[in-house]
Amino acid sequence: MAIQFNRYSAMSLAREALRGHAGWKEAWRSPEPATSYDIVVVGAGGHGLATAYHLAKNYGIRNVAILEKGWLGGGNTGRNTTIIRSNYLQDDSAAIYEKSRLLYESLSQELNFNVMFSPRGVMMLAQTHHEVRGYIRTANANLNQGIRTEFISADKVKRLCPIISIDGPRYPVLGALWQPRGGTARHDAVAWGYARACSEMGLHIIEQCRVTAVNSSGGRVTGVETTRGPIGCSKLAVVVAGHSGELAEMAGFRLPIESVALQALVSEPVKPCLDVVVMANTVHGYISQSDKGELVIGGGADGFNNYTQRGSFQHVEETVRALVETFPIISRLRMLRQWGGIVDMTGDRSPIISKTPVENLFVNCGWGTGGFKAIPGSGWAMAELVANGEPGNLAAPFGLDRFREGRFIDESVAAGVAH
Ligand SMILES: Cc1cc2nc3c(=O)[nH]c(=O)nc-3n(C[C@H](O)[C@H](O)[C@H](O)COP(=O)(O)OP(=O)(O)OC[C@H]3O[C@@H](n4cnc5c(N)ncnc54)[C@H](O)[C@@H]3O)c2cc1C
């Protein structure tokens, strides 16, 4: 039976308030898996859901299932520090990240779901002369790419962020790369909004359904084995971030990906004190304030490959020690909780949106420490690749062939340590 979804509006809110909120429908269905689909997307993180959404929205392909081994949005999408920016150095990266940032600007209206996009401004601090030169170069590149960023003085940094100490003991603040329309969004809401829109268009979201094997015949994908039985498909989109290597192994090829845990933590909530996002890449820490008042703090990636989705004590110590230099005000705050997610790192720190050695099997991965900001643009570009069998302009530079050809898209500064 078709479920009628509520359209969220001031009117529906008022109507439900009068009815004791008894009339709200579930946000997405949980159907039993069918025996086969035109397209199966593995991974119900933001990228997988956005891919499915654009397959239906842009190409009218609705016989699609999204398979998720846990709960949707429970991977990196629900574990990240939500920084959104597009101030990358290379033209190919700037194009896809800016497409994504632009889609974020109207995503709440597009999905009829408040994703709480907050373009509060992102600053990347320059704390060495090397960084000053690097960020001035990036600001000039962004100017040519049509992306609004500027290199600002230390005084302007202090005006925008009064709690910062610009005369730090080891690394004084010398200026910053400032993107005024960068910001944050609510991570869960991005996953939930896409899920609701996918379900409304008739796509199947199947949670608690782990893919355990990839089936192919004559070099062409035919389906997957899952913990809920075999599911056939004509095309398979693998969008599983830190688990991409495992899925590739099931399909019989290797990816140039390393999986490592990346960690973050939040403080107890405090009154509003920080209304921009600050990234301090030299001392290695990132900070913003959530709507609840918690300071959201991003730290480093583990220095060894692993699949542990949890935090560790030494990262808290390192990250907080680094940030206290620049934000002495946080030294007496209590930290509330910490966690980790498994990120998928490529050698050039740029993503992979690509065909693979198996016909009709496509991968989207390698977003590493910075893929939340890319969700809408990545979904757009991946849907184009899967629907047409060939990449469009946005995805074309990010093919697997670049690793064979040495045609790297080096973003080790913009994405090596930054989120
Ligand atoms: C601590 C931390 C901070 C971060 N901060 C930022 C930030 O500030 N800004 C930013 O832009 N990015 C940030 N990132 C990176 C960002 O979170 C990721 O790049 C992005 O969320 C990846 O989304 P995804 O949909 O590809 O992956 P995920 O959200 O991880 O989704 C992949 C899904 O695939 C599922 N899956 C895996 N294997 C299988 C299987 N065999 N069968 C079925 N399902 C499977 C997983 O359960 C998971 O739900 C951060 C990441 C972390 C961990």
C-alpha cells in the first residue's frame, strides 16, 4: 500500500499541533527486498542516498534499492564535524565541491527537510609563512574558479572570531583563508532528508542488509549476496567509504584506498561564543559551535590503517592541547564524548568516481576526511555516471585510470589534514 508522506510546512505543523501530532507518517518505508532491481546502491550514507536520489530525480530511474548493513547515516555521515567549504586548489576539485556547496544552499527546500545549512563562514588559519603563501595562492586560484574566498589579515580574524588568541606561544595567527559562504549543516538531517525523498519517489531503502558477495557473469555484474538473501541487479553502485576495499575485493579487484579511523569530540554545551568555523591546520584542530552549544572539535586520523570506529585517548590529548594554544578559553571546558569513523584515503587525497574492471559496477569513494561537504555534488555526478555508463564533466577527472596514468589531482594541502 502506498504511504502518503506529509509535506512539511507551517500549515502541516499547525494542523498536526491541533490534532495532537497523531497524523505524522513515517519519514521513509522499510520494505522487504525484491529479488532484483535495475540499480542497487550499496551504502546508505549521504553519498549513496544522494546518488539514489539523483538517479530518480535527474534520470527517472526508480527501480532502485539502497542496501545498508547497519542503520542509514550510521557511518561517517553521522560521525563527521560537518564542515562545508569549496576552497580547494585544483580546478577539478573546486568544480565538484562548489557544485555541492551550491546545492547545499537550497537543499532544505529541494528535499522539503530542514538540513540546517548554516553558511556562517569558514576560516583556515595561516600560522606559518609557508601557509600564508599557500593560502594566498589558493585564494587566487579560487578567484579564477569563480569561488568567493579571500586571504584576510590577523586583525580581521580577531574581529570575526573574538575568542581566538592571535599571539599564540608557538604559532601566532598571521591571517586566514576565509570563505564567507562556507559553513555547516546537520549531518543526520542530510541523510534523513535524502532518505525521505528517495522513499517518497518509490526507491527501496533496506537497512540491516550487509552485502557479503558480489556476483558477476562474463565480466559483468549480476547482483549481490546479502544477509537478507541474494538480490539481482543490472548495475551496482558501491558507495561505502571506509569499506570500499572490502567491496572491491568481493568483486575481484583492488582499489588504491587506505582505511583509517578519524576522530572527533564535543565539549559540554556553553553559551554562544563562536559563530564561524575555524580550522587550524598547522596545530591540527578544528572547531565550531553546534546549535546545542557544544564545541565540535575535529582531530587527526590514526597513523595506521584500521577499521575501529572509536576514539582514543591520545587523539583527545593532542587535539585539545593544540587548540588550547589558539583558544585558551576552552582550557577549562569539560569534554562530553568522542568517537571515530573509518575514512577512505587515496594517495592524492581526491575522490574516486569511476567505472571499474567489472562491467556495470561503479565506485564512489576516497572522500577521506572531507566528504560530507561533497554529498549533494557527488550524488549528482555519480548518478550521471551510473545512469549513462560514462562520467559527465564533474566526475570525469576522478576516474581510477588517473592512478595508472600518474594524472593525480593533488589536494594534500586542502584535504590531507583538513576536513
Ligand atoms: C570524525 C570525522 C570528521 C569528519 N569531518 C568532516 C567535515 O567536517 N567535513 C566533511 O566534509 N567531511 C568530514 N568527514 C568525512 C565525511 O564524514 C565522509 O567523507 C562522508 O561522510 C562519507 O560519506 P559516505 O556516504 O561515503 O560514507 P558513510 O556515511 O560511511 O556511508 C557508507 C555506508 O556504507 C555502509 N556499508 C559498508 N559496508 C557495507 C556492506 N558490506 N553492505 C552494506 N552496507 C555497507 C556503512 O554502514 C555506511 O553506512 C569526517 C569524517 C569523520 C570520521
